[in-house]
Amino acid sequence: MNNKIAVLMGGTSSERKVSLMSGNEVLLGLHKEKVNAYAIDTKYYSILNLKQQGFDKVFIALHGRGGEDGKIQGVLEFLNISYTGSKIMASSIAIDKIRTKLIWQGYGLKSSNFVWLTRKQISKGLDKKIKYDISMLGLPLFVKPNREGSSIGISKVNNFDELPRALDKALYYDNDIIIEQFLNGEEYTVGILGNQLLPLIQIKTNNKFYNYKAKYLSNSTQYCFSNNLDLNQKLNLNKLVLSAWHALGCEGCGRIDVMTDNNGEFYLLEINTSPGMSSHSLVPLAAKEAGIPFSKLVTNILQLTN
């Protein structure tokens, strides 16, 4: 590759710290493969200057709003610079948990039940219907800001007295809140690289749930490539993941999280179109299991750009 590559990282979202970790790892990986790559922190650098400074490809290692929500992608399209990951529409939908779920529902793909609340509804006080809908989700349940990643702003609510505090926490990050049914099963994640599914990872944590601490700070979180799934279950999971990926029009590299219920049925949780690339990140772990070293993974992702 003789292209001049910009690795976009940092940014201004609540996931800035994670993005800097990802971006620096990507940069090291690309340099190992002799790629002409440069670190670009979008908090301090206007990407409008990329073209005039000779950059002709971009590796997006940004996470969260302003990085994986279609905005950066739109600017890069305007500049006619190719970039990694999904395009504008898929990116803007995938970061939106609520609209992602609505599309999946429209395709008949299983996802956990949820209630959508806006800041305006919450400020007026929850009416009887909303309270009833929330109660029908059962306990415990999860309260999440709609457009945050890395489990930022999420609370696990074990009784309804905890709900107001959880809503306040989520509202700090977003005007739309998703209250989601708790699935008491096993958690899995599947990485996608082009048209290839990476090895399935089962996630086991000692934390209340797979939260920010479990993802980035804990050394006790277990990532298991062995599991008790039979062949039919694995085939069903693969079909579900690919259907979910294509329903949103995603491309490049990404990750889809799923969970089972008490009956072992798979339910879609979330999709990530700009997966983490830090030492604790799941796509690099899955790629390694598939025999793809990190430096080859990032160059493969780069080669998937149009």
C-alpha cells in the first residue's frame, strides 16, 4: 500500500479515552505492516484538511457520536476520501439502539422487548400506560441512553424504586432512553470481517453485567471460545447475526452482541460498526483465534474500503 492513511481517533464523545486506545493500537498495527499511516485526533484537527494534506484513505477508530454515527462518514464522502466501516445511513442507524431494534423487528429478527422514552415524557412524569409497559418488561431491567456505547450511562434496575435514578443517569447522555427487558441467559458476541464471521466469543463477567469496568479495566472478565452450543444452535446464531448485519446495510468490520433467554433462544442486543481495537477488545481477540494477527486484521479492514 502506497496510500497516505489517516487514523482518526479521540474525538469529543464520551468514548474518547477508548477511541485513543483503539487508534494507537491500529496505528502500531499498520506501521508493523509498513503502511504509511498517521494519527489524527479529530478533537484538535479539522478533517476538512485531509485532502489537501495528501490523505487518500481513512481508518476510522472513533467511537460514539461524531465518529460512528454517520457525521464523519458524510464529510469523508463529500471529500471523496474512502474510509473503513459502514457508510452514512448504516452508521447513523446502527448507533441508534431504538431504531436498530425497530428495523430488526420489521425483519422478524428476535430482539429483547423494550420501552422507548423521551426526555419530554420523563419530565412530565410517567403516565399509567408507560408505567404498565415498563412493568410488563419484568425485573430486573436495563436503562440505557439510546446513542452511547461502551456501556456508558447504563444501569441495571433490580426494583422499580431504582428507576428514577437510572433515568437521570441515562438522561445525562441522551434525550432518548431505552428501557430493556433483562435476558437471563448467556452472552455472546460475533465479529464480522467483510463477509466472514469471526469465531464466536462467550462473555463471562463477575460484575453486575458486562459494563465499562468489565470491558476495559477488569482482568477477571472471561472470553471463551469453547461453549455448549450444538451445531444447529451455531447455524441459527450465524444466520441471525448475518441477517441483522445486512438488514442495516452494514459493511466492513463490526460486531453484534446477542444473548440467550432461559430456553436458549438467541436475541439480538446491539450492533457496533466501529468496534474497539484495544487490548481488551473483542474483534481482535476473535481474529487472533481465527489465525489473523492484529497487524493483518487492521490491514484487512483497510483493504475493505471502497
